[in-house]
Amino acid sequence: MMTLLFRALALIALVGASLAPAAPGDRGPLLLAAASMQEAMNAAADAWAARGHPRPVLSFAGSSALARQIRAGAPADLFLSADEEWMDDVEGAGLVARGTRANMAGNRLVLVRPAAKPVHLRIARGMPIARALGDGRLAMADPDSVPAGKYGKAALTALGVWASVENKVARADNVRAALALVERGATPLGIVYGTDARASRNVALVGTFPPGSHAPIRYPVARLASSRHKDAEAFRRFLLSSIGRSILARYGFSAP
């Protein structure tokens, strides 16, 4: 009877262990990444896991929201921003591990429309974008804080048309939320990154903004000073390696 009891207890302990949450050391590093990096970072995480490492945990949002989370003490290992200003903000607060910041990728800024709703508009100085919108709105990430929105506002200002659309902007929390508005046909036009347009079958490209109309789009990545994960630095280096850059290129990102 005692032997059977010990066997039953051992079986219960084994089952309980298999159902228990993974210990922190069994999880991959936590990467806070710009929303526009979803497909590329998931592919990179899969490639890293295929090499025998625990798969990194990915969390996507607007870079501004992620930077605020980091400043508020969110436990994370890596930060991937869609612009240099929000990385500057985090680094200026002493939250970036020294010597780990590096520009990882570049992108383009584009104007998109719903795939089923043609819009005839050429991106140029003084373009009649307000007329093209009609009673509709222009989907953008928040131009006051989110990188894609700030790039968009700068481009429209450089082209002399921001004043004509400023009151027609549908402000989104991040660039993917802006893309979703166009995908659903809720807005006739939207400003997103070239990689976002490429990732969606439900939008069509109207045109690409001239590179000189806005600051260069660069994605810096860094390890956070509070990180203690054993794989954090190795995964950061993997993202910057030739393999990591080839994954980014596959999803339309350019060299920084």
C-alpha cells in the first residue's frame, strides 16, 4: 500500500511540475518593439528559437508608449524604437546599458488607400490631399508623439499641406492602428511605413514621400540597463547580425 501511495504522490508531483508556469530562466528575453516591427521581429524570434534558445517574448506598441513604460519601471530586456528621439529619451534617463545602442534598420514613409477604393493623387508640394479626403479623414499615428505620425506631420509640412489636413487627422495610438483604419475603409487615406503597406493585402500604395521631406527613419535597438536575462545581449547581437538584417530585408526594411 505504501509503495502505491508513494507512486501516486510522485505522479501528482510530476504532473504538477509540467503544468507549472515556466521559470524566468526558461523564458526568452522580453523585447519591447515598435508596432511596425511585428512580422519581422516574430520571424527573428522564430529564427533565434530554432537555434535552441527560449523564444523571446515580444510586446508591440507605439514607441512613445513603450518608452513611457520603460521609464515607469516596466521589466524588459530590450527596446526597439521606430525613431531616435524616444531612444534618446530612455537613454537620457539612464535606462540603456552603455555601449549597446545601435541603429538596426531604416524604412520609408508612404501614403495608402483602401485596396478597393482608388485615389488619384501624386505626392508633391501643394498636392490637393484635402480635396482627395473629401469628408473623410487622414489616418495617422499620433503626430504629437508617435514616430510615424511625427514623420508624417513633418512630410506634410515640408510639402506645404499640413494646415489643410490638420483638422482632418484621425489620430491613432500607433502606426498599425492607423493602417487598420485604412484597411477597414474607415478613412480614405493613411500615412504609414512602407513595410506596413507591404504587410497588408487590404491597402494599396498611393505614393512614397520624398526622403528629404522628413527626418531619416531609423530604428535603434538597445539592451536595457535593468536587464539580467542571460540571452538579452546575445539576441540583440543576433538582430544586428547578417542573419538578423537579412530577416529585416525580407520584410522590406532597409539598412539604417
